[in-house]
Amino acid sequence: MSPILSIQQISKSYGPIQALKDVSFDVPEGCVFGILGPNGSGKTTLLGIVLDVLLANAGSYSWFGGMEHSEARRKIGALLETPNFYHYLSAFNNLEISAAIKQMGMDDRLRVLRQVGLFERKDSKFQTFSLGMKQRLAIGAALLGNPKILVLDEPTNGLDPAGIAEIRDLIRKLNKEGITIIIASHLLDEIEKVCTHVAILKMGRLLLHGPVDEVLHSEDQVEVRATDMEKLQQALQMMSGIKKIKLVDNTLQLTCDTDIQPFQINEFCISKGIVLSHLLLKKKSLETKFMELTNN
């Protein structure tokens, strides 16, 4: 099956500033794809290029296996910045303005209000909405015209925990309804909880991309100590399955293959005449993994 979006060697500069450098990846149809990276990593620039808002200096992209961009754009709903809704108008009337601007979806307003869970509040003024409800209405505006793809730039930015939970639930619901969703975010937790695939950017360069479970796989570490640390380190360098040994505060931190268990390390050390005074399995957090990826 062809990817729903294919990005090939895209680069973009603003004068001397390289916003994107040779970025390439595919977005599978039916997924929730996260573009993850710190602020200033090029996420918004990349979305602007594939939505024909910005022009790349080099590279190319294709939607739906090579469909004309103008035709493809009609199948894409996008929320790059929050629409300027009128506070004194109802949700229904605000969507009328959005539909008129897009020149599509005028008869679609009740459907999208149901889709984003605001049908019961369709006649309520926008100023009475919570932050989460306001963002759901903004997503509703992007859904006018029944797009196949939804592109969201930092959809939970500025929301309180309740609003963040609302948007996450909505993204999962829309994806189950068959919409491919592309999200740009600097929040690891957001990507890890809602996305099936991810691309990680740093300073305009693509670090990794693929299924979330593979890209953000967190390797556990084992900490060990013994009376003779030098002898312990020399012995462990001969043990198969240990990929990395690092000395930190008189403790060896071991990065091991997934099938290596702490008791096996203990048995190996005993066989070498070494008695461990400290043995601890230390779970590495996803935050630590992300920091390692973006700082190295």
C-alpha cells in the first residue's frame, strides 16, 4: 500500500538559518503520526511546506501516491493555528463563518459538532466554552468537508490537564473513524499516548522515524558494584549481551540486550570470583530516552 504522505529530501532555509535539512519519511494510511521535537526543530515549517503554505528550497512531497496538490488539499483538514472565532457567536454560527472561508462544509456543521462532542452546545456562545471545548471546536472547523487526513500543530498547547485529556480522546476517536492524523508536538507524553508512528526532529534534521514502540523503545539499565571495581569492569566486558558499560559515581551502569536478566549478571560475576555488593535493575524513562536522542 502506498503511503498517504511521502516526504523526500525536503530542505528549507531562512537566510543563514537551516530550518530543515534533507528530511525524508513516509506516513502510512490510517495511522496517528507524530512529528516530535523541541521548539525550533522545524516541525511547523515542515507542516507548512506539505500544506502548500511555505515553499521548500529543495526536495519534494506527495499526497495519496502522487495526487495533484490542489486536489489532495481538498481531502486534508488542517489546524496550524487556532481560528479567530467570535466570542459572542454560537458554535454553530462560528462554523458557518469557517465554512464560508473554506468554501466547503456549510451543510456539514451538525455532523462535525457531533463528531467533536459539541452537538449539545451548538447554540452556546463561544465565550462560555472551556479551553478544551474551544480547541475541539477548532478541530471541528478543520473537519468541515469530511477530510481523509487531519493535520494538527501542537493541538494541546496551552490546555489544562482536563483539556489535554479531551483532545487526546478526540484524536483516538477520529482515528478509529478512519481519519489519518498527523500531529506536530514538543510533548513526548502526547506523542507516546496517542500516536502509532513518530518522526523525531532536532534543529531541522531527522533523527529517527518509525512505529512509536520501536523508536521510543526504552532500554533498561542494570547497576552493579563490587569491592574491586576494576576487576568487575574487566570481567563484565567479556560477558555477551552487555552492550555498554559506563562508570558513574563508583557504580557501573550496564546497558544490556533485552533477554539479559540481573540474575544472569550475578551468576556470571560469581563464576569469575566476584561478589556483587550492589545489583539493581533501573528502568529508563521515555523522557530520558527522548533527552538522549535530542541531546546527542
